[in-house]
Amino acid sequence: MLTVEPRPERGTRSSRGLRRAGFVPGVVYGVGDEPAPFKVEARKLRAVMVEGHALFDVELDGGNKQPVILKESQRDPVKGHVVHIDLLRVKLDEKIQSTVPLELEGVEEAPGVKEGGVLGHVTREIVVEALPTDIPDRIVADVSMLDIGENLTLDAISPPAGSEFVGENLEETVVATVTAPSKVEEPETVEEEAELVGEDGEPLPEGEAPAEGEAPAEGEGGERAAKGEGGGESEG
């Protein structure tokens, strides 16, 4: 159960003051009653939220306990702690819709993951309709059978007893997928062929050897062409 206090203070400035004093502002509404602003100690709220129950009781200012669900929570974008909450009163004999966390199990056993594939958790929350007492704290999806290139869709998951998933095209709602690992391409090695050059620095025609004293281009390990000795004709 969560015990809260009335919150007569209104406005952004008063809300900041409450947070500095260790409180979280909120409001509870629904079941035909007027919305009731409240404040609750941050440590008490954390203790209830850590339990993860979809349905719990709230006691406001020493009054009767009321069953509620957490309708919405706002968090600090940097520190992540809760800065405001909305609670919805419910009737235990009337069905309601509630957003429930969707978790995965069997990730390490999935054949695609064992082969180096990357598992992506696509859908992390789902709307469930049921009586307040049948709203599950979470939905668990088994992905231990997924191979590379395969998806798990919502229609393959059975809702808990007494509840049903809300939404159209459940068969198109992807819960998880396993994709092939990205390939790291090795840079291509370009081997440049050294060119033989003449005295003027211009490349020699193919098949022509450099003259004596000329060196092949830097890095060329070719043989130097030997110069033939010319002999004069003998006089008769």
C-alpha cells in the first residue's frame, strides 16, 4: 500500500520545492471522483514501484484505501528518478486497459545469438485488457528458438489467463528479431607496379630497357640491361 498526503500547493515552483524536500507530486483520479492532487515521499514511492505490481492500494490523508494502477510516470531526463505520477482509481469488477512491460527470456539459448547474431528487443510495452486483479505485472516472451533472420511477433505470445492484448495486426507487431552480425570489410591492398623511366624522367615504352647508368624507378627490383659492345669490321 502507498500512503500519500494532500497537496494544496500548486504550480511549477511549488513542485520544485516538494522535490527538493524529498517528495514526488502526483494526482489520483477516476471512478467518478474529483482528481485529488497529492504528494508522497520519494523513498516510499520507490519501494512500491520496485515491487512492480500493476495494482496496489493508495491511502490518502487517512481515508479509505483505494485500488489504483499507475497510469503514467514522468522521469527526470538526466537522473532518471520519478518527478510526477498519475494514479487511476479502478473498480475491481470492471475491466480496464493498462500498459504492461514486455520482457524477453532465453536470449542466450537462441541459435541465432549463439552463431553471432544480434538480438533486437523491438516492443518493450504492450496494452492489456483485463479485470484489475488480472492485470499481469509483466509479460515474458521466450526467444530461445530464434535463428538469424527470424522475428517473434505478438500473435505468437499467449496472454495470461483472464487478459487479452489490445491492438490491431498482432501478427505484424514485432517483439524481437535476430539479425546477422555486420561484416567488417578489410581495406583493399593496392599494389602499384613500378615504371622504368628514361633520362628525361618519362616512362619508357613497354619492352625497352633503360640505358646504361639509368636506374629503374624507386622500388623496382628489375635487372639492369647490359649494353652490348659493338665491333668494327676487319679490312680485307
